[in-house]
Amino acid sequence: MRDNLYITKYALVGPQGIWPDLSCEASKKYTITEADKRSVDYDLSNFIGSKGLRFHDKSSKLAMTAVRILLDNLDNIDRYTMEDLSVVVGSDGALTLQYQVVAEALNNPRMMNPRLYPNRGCNVIAGQISLMFGLHGESTVVSSGYNSGVDSLIYASRKCLINNTLSYVVAGGESIGKARHLRTSLRSSKDGDEVKEIEAGFACLVENQSIGNRTHNPKEWNITAFLQRSIPGKHIETAISDFAVDNGFSMEEIHRCIYAVEGCGWIRNGSDIKPIPYDIYGGTILTAFFESVSKPSSNGQTMRCILANLDRHGMFSTVLLINHQN
Amino acid sequence: MANIKISGYGAVTPLGANSKISFKNLLMGKDAFKQSTFLDLSDDFFYQKKIAEISEHILDHRFGDHNCFATVLTMLALNEAYEMAGSPNLSGSRVGIAISTLESQALENIVKAMEIKDDQQLNRSLHYADSQYCVTTIRRHTGAQGPSIVLSNACASGNHAIAAGYDMIETGEVDIAIVGGGCKIFQSAVVGFHQFTGVSGDTCRPFDRNRSGTMLGDGAGILIIESADHAKKRGHCPRIELLGYGVSCDSYDMMAPHPEGLGMELAMRRSLTMANISSNQIQYINAHGTGTTVNDKLESISIHRVFGEQYLSLPISSTKSMIGHALYAASALEAVWCCRVLDENMIPPTANFQTKDDECPIDCVPNQARHTTVDCCMNNSFGFGGTNATVIFRKCHAR
């Protein structure tokens, strides 16, 4: 059980808009993914400009936009210098341009644009985010397919536990296209076939309470526990229940559970279980979580939430988050 | 701060099927560059036809075939590390994995399969392109069930993986972590390196005035790191400890390093801070030392800033001059060489060195290995995207 790690801010970019949108009432804009629209067709350059983005994949731009919104909404950024701020992106790469680079390299090497080459590497999105925002902390990518989002949150949590002067931007972005569809077609089950693939980006800030002698805001989400473990053959709900019990809670004491097996996800509120109606590859669980907690609520109660992902290899990644004034 | 030991290490290179033979050949200054037999470099666009390749003879079919060459290399390196570590129990949830191995050629096979509409090849290649492929293979062979992570940080991936394993032990999640990575050089990397003239038409001459680029090479390096308490409990006495690491980002350009070496300097300084040692305790640096004009100059400058005038007499060598640049496995391999240096008190040379460069006035251990006591050393790695990682190792008895 940890009481010093927090998600202090978050931001979302989806087909229906952004969150938080300071230009209008947040309560009217919380649903950014649930409508029929699949792609983000508004102009991202309104947020991140267009200069220098010629060789950027749309997934990079979605993640960058989310980070831009996040950083713009940090009300106390002076507790950091940009040297301290690190980035971890959960991603298998800027998939569309990755395929384009490879195709150019194979078919017409003389014509391959060298400026496009960084898209061949999986770390391109993190590099582009650090570059755009002048961040000199770590810039890294965790590649674990559907688990990438939750894994990147766990990665940042470990770093901030070890060095309490660090703070991490956890981000991700997924565009839709053939390259992504190929990756997601690897699913071991066809259960998620009817779930629509959509585009989205997310970002959040993970920090240690001790940074800048910061006072903890009760609306922030405490990263109470996390676990990554191979659980071949075990049902995800059993694994979640075991995780809750290991951390001192019965499942009845977990108010919300957002979980997925590969691309097929669910949100459980008490005994009410609903499917997550979209698939954002590695970003599904974190997006669903941020979207759900962005909805206005004023009951003032402690809320416990478990996020979990199980991949086709039986790798289970999970986080317990607690908010004391939801 | 944790007390984390290197219980074992292993490497596979074109110079040898294990770290001992490879290192022996490195000490002799042998290079491994030969006409590529795996890749089609017949087009005259490819001005450099040589790669430091590991031949197919090394393939061990317990671990896979040519479709997952990088994973096989990683497993072979792990086998060596496992034996050196005293064959610890690697099964169960207290064993973590942090690696950088990817089957990059699978993406090329996917593109080819789509072009010729070969669904069978497409499905097979998609399987290997899964970023979790190597991790899953390691789990299957060891029974490890703890946290696992695949780090993608270009040429600094290996050191990032070592750092991630350190974190898993430090947070108390695991007792042992398998860290490092393997790489089989792939066609699109060779094209890319030719397009931005990162590869030399001559050979790799790090820190030489006439250096003209790097050479590419296959390889894998794996470390088994372990908490001191756990090693002690099972009666293993590691000789080396992992003191700390430093990571940073240039935030300057996706390809070119920061013009003042800012990110390189930050990574080195942060590693010294985490290791809680002063710069004068470092007695050897395995440089990133790609042999490109810009990298070597900036690495020299940033080392100067971190180490002061001591940098002129500090041995700093680049093993890439002999086995090439193994991309996302490079720093994992170089971490193994750092361990070998500590174990053998022998520093591998920078091969192919001919002409001193005033912009790189370091002691690059030119062409001849050096026998000297090294108690503490540093491994530098800097990658595309401006990502940098430095790791520090020390002999256990040198505390």
C-alpha cells in the first residue's frame, strides 16, 4: 500500500472533443468517446500548431495534444523545472508511419525520406513529446500492446517511488488504420470483434506527494498499489479479486472496476457491468477511467477503483486507485 | 538505496557465442565486419556492404528459428548469465524481466506479405512482430511470472532495461530480474542508416579525426541482477554491483544530439547522483562511441564537463569499433563488457584508431587493450529521439 503517489491531473482527446475543455463547462464535455464517431477530425493544430509536424504520425499528434492540454492545466507548474519532467508513453509505435517507412525502405530505399526514419522506432512518440515541450527528464516507451497504457502508469509509479523528486507524464495516442488493425487482429479471442476501434489520446501526471512540499489535493487519485504478473489460465475477474484482497479490500469495497481482456473491456460499478464500447488499443483502460472520473460527482465519498488489463499471453497488469473526495 | 548485484551476465556476438570468447577477441582488437549474407545489399545505394553478423549456425532450435533470431540470441545470452549466476530459480512471481529485444525483421515480412497477399506469411509475421514475443519466450523457458516490460528507447534501450530491472528490485516487487536485450540487424535499419549517412563507407573509427560513421552489428547481452539479500540467502557471491543509473532526454531533435551534449551530460550526472559517488571514482567508461562525427565530439565534450580535466586520462573506449552498433541491444552488450572489465581488469581498445582528433582529446585506449585495475565503471548510451541512459557498475569489494 502506497500513500505518497498520485495522479494529479489528466487530459483526454477523443472524437467528441477534449477534456478538460476550459472554454466551456466541463460537465457538458465529459463524453469524448461514446458517440458513433470513431476518428478525431477536428484540427489538432489548434492545440499543438503545425510547425515541424510534417513527419508525425496521427497517433503522435493525439498524444501530443493530450500532453499539451495536461500541461496547460497544471495550475502549479512552477514546482517543476522542465529538466525534472519525464515522459513515458505506452505504445507499440507510430504504427501507420512505421509501416510506411518499412515499405519505402524495402521498395525504394533511395527515395526513403531520412526525416521519416525515426518513425521506424517504437520510441518516436515519447521523443516527439519531449521535444515539443522541452522536457529533459526521461523519455521512454513501454511496448506491451493492449497492456501498454496500464503498464506505462506502473512504470511511472515505480520511478516516482524510487526517486521522489521525479514526476512523470504518462501518455498515449492511437490513430485508426490498417497498421493498428493488423496488430489488434492478433487477439486470441474474437470477443472484441464487434467493439469499434476509435482514435484517442490521453495524458496524466504522476507525482510523488513530496515534490515541492506539495499539499495533497483530496480530489487527486492515489496510486495505492500496482501489480504485473503472469497468470496463465486464470480468469481476469479472479485475478482482480485476488489483487483487491491482497491489498486489504473485498470486491464489495471496490466501487469501480475498469478492465479488459485484450480489446474487450468492461466497466463495473457495484454490481452493474457494462461493456466499454470502444477499443483504443493500449489506451482503452486509462481513457475509460479518466472519462468515467471526469463525470461530475459530488457524493464526497472515498472511491476505490481498479484498472486491469490481461493480454493474450496471460500477462496481467493492474492498479488500485483511491480518491478520498470524489 | 538498494543493494543490487550482478549475479551473472552473458553475451552473444559475431566474435563469440559467449561473453568470455567475445571479450577475449575484443581485447585482441579483432573486428567482425563481413559482407552481409542475411540482407540484400546488392543495390549500389548501399555503399557499405559489411555488417558484423552472427551466422545462422548459432541458432538453437530450442529457442526458435531465423524468424525470431533476436530472441534466440537473447536466450543464448541468458543461458550464459544463468550459469554464471549459479543457476538460480527463475520461476515464480519474484522474478522480473526488462528487455529491449524486438523481432524487427517481422515488420518487413508483414509488409512483404501484404504486397504479395500471402495470408499465411502475414499471420506468421504478425506473431513475431508482437512486442511481447521475446518476453513470452523467456517466461516459457524460465517459468518467470513477475513483472515484465519491453523498453523501446532506440539505441539506449538496453541501459533503460537495466534501469527498469533495478526499479523492480528496488520497489520490492522482485528478488531477481533478467535485463538486457538482443538485436538482429534488419533491412530497413540499414536503409535508414545509409539514407542519413550514419553508416561509414570505410569502417567504424570512434574518436578518430577521420571517422565517418558507424557500422551495424548483431548481438545480445543479458544481465541477471539480484538483491544482495536474495543472493546471500541462496549462497551466491556476486562480484559486481549495479550502483545506479541516469536517464535524460535532449529535447533538441529526433535524430541529431543536443549541440552542447546537454542530455548526455544530464544522464551521466544523474547516474553519479543515484550511485552516490563522485566522478573521480569512475575508472573506465564504455562510450556510446558510434564513430559518427557529431556523437563522438559531443560525448567527449559532455564527459569533459562531467569529469573535468580528469577526462584526459580516463580510459574511454568504444567496442562498437569491433562489433558494430547493435541498435537497441547495444548498451546491453556494452554493460556486459563493463562487467568483464571489472572481472578481468582488462580494458578493450577502440579499434581502427589512426589519427587523433583535437575535438575528442580523450584517452580512447587506441588499438591495444590495457591491463589496469578498474573498480568502478560507467556505460553510456544515447539514442534517436534524444533518449539517453547511463549505468554505473562497481566491484563488490570496492565499497
